[in-house]
Amino acid sequence: MDKFQKSQTVRLIDMVAIAPFLIYVSTKSNITKLDKNLLLILGILTFTYNANNYFKNKLALFPMLNS
């Protein structure tokens, strides 16, 4: 597996496991409101950042998908 493919795999893991877990914990944990809000924001930003980079790299690799 080359470096590009490995980074894309990590981005997918972040989008389908890490970000949803952070959002889930922010709604279910017995923690302060500040911590809940920080986890929620972190989960949303994690998903957004990784999705943006994943699709940007995917379009760079397959330019015919950009139409």
C-alpha cells in the first residue's frame, strides 16, 4: 500500500469511526456541558476536514469525476 492510499484509508477511518464516535460521546457521556460541546465540535470538524481532503484527493486522482 503506497503512502497516498494509506492516507486515504486513514481519512476514511476518521470519517466513519472517529468522528461519529466523538459525536456519540458528546451526546451520551456524563460530562460537563463545555466538554460535550467541545467533543461535538471536534467530531464535526474531524469529519468535515477529512471528507474535504478525501474527495479533493479522489478528484485529483480521477479528474473525469469532476464533471
